[in-house]
Amino acid sequence: MSFVSSALISFLRTFVFETVSVLVLPLLLSMSGIWDSIAVAEFMATAMTAFFLWHKQKQVFAL
């Protein structure tokens, strides 16, 4: 199951989070939104990773 989580985080980080950030943030923040988009995408990937770790920890300690 961990390889699925890893692949999903990698896909979301590379394609989904960065694409959405690059398309949406410039509309909200003009030129600075382009520069902030990578940081926002990295933050979303970190949050997703934390969620997967929390979920996995819950499964391990439930046994």
C-alpha cells in the first residue's frame, strides 16, 4: 500500500497541485501569485503527506 501512497503523492505534487497553483494564484495575486504557486504546491504536498502518515499511523496502532 505504501507504493500507492508514494505514487499518488508524487502525481498530485507534480501535476495537480502545481498546475492548479500556477493557474489559480496569478488570478488572485497577479504576478506574485506565479512566484508563490510553487510554495503553495509544496505546502499542499506536505499536507497530503502528513495526512497519509497520520492515516497509516492510525492503522498500525489499531492492531
